[in-house]
Amino acid sequence: MRQKQKKKTNWYPLITVILAISFGIGFYVKTTYFTAKEVIVELDDVKKTTISTSSNIELAKDASSTEKNLNYRKNWKDFIYIPPLHKDVEFTITEDGSVINLNIPIVNKTEYPIESLTIKVFYINPSNRNTVDSKEFEIKNVQPNNRISFKGPESNSKGVTVICDIIKARSNNFNFCFDQDLMKDSQVKGGFSGDPNDPWHCK
């Protein structure tokens, strides 16, 4: 009588299941704890809306007004700006290709009004990224802790897109004056103040 041979245990399906579970857990942990998350700031559904004055730049709670104002001047682009990527800049292209109904959102995250901002609008040919036209206009009295849209200039340039830049700014409240023309010399000649450590200080 032939003796029955014991069947060999096939461990491959079990090992495959364990590996699959391990990979699944590892992927979940990586996705949950180690993936950078986009921070979304919710704004009111109105043209003028109040926003948080929080910033990546932090000051001590007992910071003096002098220290706070210096921080505003040195890091002004973190507090006064057109939203990144210009995705909120609105305009209409007419049938003949002209730009009309240009609305430019400005954010002022300081606690002071900005008396004057000069915006330069570049009308760009999207096919070769060349500037075909540019116009400057001044915005006055941008209120603190706000985001508000301002009407920009129209252009008869055909088949273009729009890029905007702040080229001048002034707020007497924290002795701040910025001028794009002085940017290159600000670290050498000290901009308005003559002090490279505080180039945009003015009186």
C-alpha cells in the first residue's frame, strides 16, 4: 500500500496578501502625514472682503509699533500684493481681441490704509510672451485688512493676456515708500532711506 504524501503548503498567496496590506498601510501613512497640504483661505463672496492678517512672518506679541512697522516695510510683499498667479485678475476679450472690464484684486494685510499704489499692466502676447503694450494707473486709499478689486485700464492690443505688477506704493502710517526703479540699488544705496537694512523707510 502506497503511503500518501503530505501536500506542501503554498505560502505565496499569504505572502502576497501580507505584502499588499503593508504597501497599503505605508501609502496611507505617507499620504496622510508626509504629503504637503494646500492651505485654503475662505473669503466672503463679495467684491470687498475682510481677510485674516496672519502671515508667514511672525512677530512677538509684545512687539512695539516701531518693530511692527519695520517688519511691514522689510516684508511688504507678504502684506501688500496681487494674488499669486493672477488667477483672480478678471478681464474680457472682445470679438476684435481688445481687453475690457479689467478688474485687479489688491490685498492689504497690514493694519494701515495704503494711500497710493501704482500698478503696471503688461499686455502680453501668449504665443511668445512678448509685451505688446503696458499701462500704469494709480489706486488710492486701499483699506487695511482687506482684499478689494479695482478697475484697470483697457487696451486695444489684439490677442493678448494680462500680467499686473505693483511698481510703487506709499503709506505714511508706517513710513513706507516703495519704488520699483530703486529696487536694484536698494541693497547698495539703501533705496529711499539710504539704509540697506530698511530701504523703504520714508517720512
